[in-house]
Amino acid sequence: MSLHDISLKLAGDTVRWVTAPPFELEERRRMSKGDPNNSSALNMSGHSGTHIDAPFHFVAEGLTIDELPRDRFIGPGLVFEVDSARYITKEHVESIKLDGATRVLFKTRNSELLHQREYEPDFVAFSVEAAQSMVEQGVEVMGSDYLAIAHADEQVPVHRAFLDRGVVLFEGIDLSHVAPGRYELMCLPIQIGDSDGAPCRAVLRDL
């Protein structure tokens, strides 16, 4: 069984969204300092690194992370590659042969940007029309290989196009080492009560 880890490692220098706090591993106890054990505290955004957006992120009455059905995050997935400088368009998504796939991960040049320390505003994002088309095709989980699915000035309409219809967004996935094709996706978020988002460990398994 071959597994592909598509998660970002969380560290102080992990790339983050422009308004997000940095990840911090706070050393509470260290045996090297005479403590009886090693113990740490985590300070981070719910949208740090590889993470899931729940509908509640942009929908006032939307489902929170702990309310989402677990089977949504495990099952057949499709990695689809788009060669574009700035947008994933309606034409791109309408060219996908879903063949029943409801979990679609988009591989773009963004996967290389994830390995830079600084946020890059010039990333490949969804257009509103592309988001609407994905929803109409019955997609339930949509994956993006950057920290967000939309440019900063288009966050609300693009997120709402997906989240208003209950589509779960999966962001910050590293597909730089993964070939386009069909896999089994496993991406369970941390069970955080009443949260709009949560980090997850995500892997793809060869079929």
C-alpha cells in the first residue's frame, strides 16, 4: 500500500494566510531543563497549514467542524491538474471527467508556493463561476493547494458559492509530489467543538 502525505508540517516558519497568527509550539516543560517530562502547548489558527473549512466559516448558521459527517473525509478522490497563471475557471472544471467522484483536489503551481515562508498573494484561485459549476456537478469536498480557494478580495463570494451548499473546503494541501489521477483520500479534521475550521492530517492512497 503506497501512501502520499499531502499535509504541511506545522512549524513557526510554515507559510500562513496574511491575517493568520504564526504557529507556535510553546515549550511548557523540558527534561533538558530538569522537568520530569516534556510537555508543549500549541498556539495556532484553526486554519493553519493543511486544514478543513466548515460551512460555519462563512455561513452564520452553517455546520461546524464537529457537526460534519465523518464519511465525507474518507473515500475515492480525484487529483486534477490545472495549468493556469491566476484562476481556475468554469471551463477548467467543466472539462473534468468526474465519473462519480465527489472529492476533487486541484493541483496547480500553488503546490510550489506552499514551500515558501512568506505568503504569496499571486496564487491560483477559483473564480466564482468555477465554484458554482463545481457545486452543480455534485462535488462534496473540494481541495485547494494553497492557503485559500479565493483571492483576498474575492473570499466571500467564492467561499459562499461552496459553503452555502454544504461543500466542505480542504485547503493547504501539498500536491507537488502527487500525479494527477484517482486515489483514496483520508483527511479527518481534529474534532474541535463549534469551530469554523480545523487542521487535519491528509493522505492519498494509491488505488
